[in-house]
Amino acid sequence: MQLEFHQVDAFSDRLFHGNPAVVYRLNAWLAEGLMQQIAAEHNQAETAFVVAEDGAWRIRWFTPRCEVPLCGHATLASAHVLFACYGVPGERLDFSCQSGALSVSRERGHLVLDFPAQYLEETAMAETLERILGQPVLSVRGGKELLAELASEQAVRDCRPDLDALARLPGLGVIVTAPGRTHDFVSRYFAPGVGIDEDPVTGSAHCILTPYWAERLGKRELSAYQCSARGGELHCSLVGERVKIAGQAVLVASGRLYLDED
């Protein structure tokens, strides 16, 4: 059996920037263990699998180590593949996943994710995170992820966390963030516990970052930059209890995966 895949750099309009993801459009679901093996073989931050179901696209995302409940950049990449490689008509794609209903629209040269806003609670972990991150921490919020606000963009850029210690913390990963010099805010995202030491550009983290900075800055339209080595720019809006995240994507490679017939 042969399966077609496409690799996309999401949240960038240039090759070798943004966040890479591999996308499979399937006619029917593969066994979960096989999808996990495929994701480990590609060894990208995320491999997405999409299947047409009930008038929408069911989507699942796998890191090299495990399945995750939500992923922004691989959803953006999947939409780009469906529009550009498979010619799916219309200006909007509806997705369903573990986290509920999602959509991606084409608007003025960008793809716009429509995701649920996520809110974290204040938690007393500043001292612990200071030791792990090697930077002073102003405040921490926690839940499915941990969010640590640092003093400046430079502190975010200079962060060199102890990844082994970070992997033992509760939650999927740690977002570090601060006000930006030329953007409303900057961030980085570390998730060694799920096989991602540092994610280049993390759409799902901005479901947390957008309402956080909307409250802090008193504005609902926000410019964001994830200052990883590859880097990526995001345009974020808080609309009620939804977050809209606009970005671009570029196709990097296409190929076939050959599976045994056994």
C-alpha cells in the first residue's frame, strides 16, 4: 500500500522558516499504532492525518512520541494541502477533533484558524520555573500547559531551559512569553515531555497567549512573533470565546510512503 504525504512550512511564506508539518489525506483511518509509527518515522513536530467525515474533515495530530489534542500549525498545513494540492473548493474548511469544532478560512492571502480560546489559572510555580528556565519569572499560569511571563523579549530569546527537568513538570509543555519590541508579544514553546524540545511556531499556544495578552494589554487584535530559531509571525484576534490566528504556508515536499501488504 502507498500513501501520499505533503510537507508544509506553516506560519511562513518562505521555505525553511515557520514550523514544518507532514500531512496525510486518508480515505479511511489507519490503526492508531501505525499512525504513531508514521509520525515517528517523519520525526517532525507534528504529523497530521485528515479524513472526510460527515461533511467536515476529521483531523488527528501526532508528535514523534504521542497523539495531542490540538495543534495549530499542522491544521494550517492541512488546510494548505487540501486547498493547494487536492483542490478542495470553497473558502472555508471545517474540522472536527478531540478539542471540538475548528475551521480554517482563506482571507486576503492568509489562512485563518478559528480555535477555542483557552484560559489558565494562576499557580505558584515561579521559583520552580526560574530554576528550570534560567530567567526571572514574573508570573505563572497553569492547566493543560504552563505559561510563564518573563521580563522582556530578550529574556525570552535568552531562555535555555533544563529540558530534563521541564519534561517532568505537569502539563503538555511550557510557554514563555513577554511583551515584544516590534510585536505586541513574543513567545517560545518547549514540550520535551511529548517529544518536542522546542516547537518552532505553535498555533495552539496562541489560544492561550491571545486571551492572556488581550487582558494584559487591553486590546483584542494582537501581533505575535514566536522567536525560535526558525521563527514565525502570527496575527491574532480574540472574538468572544474564540481565537482567530492568521498565517501563511508554503509547500516544501511531496512524496509516498510505502507500507508492506502484510
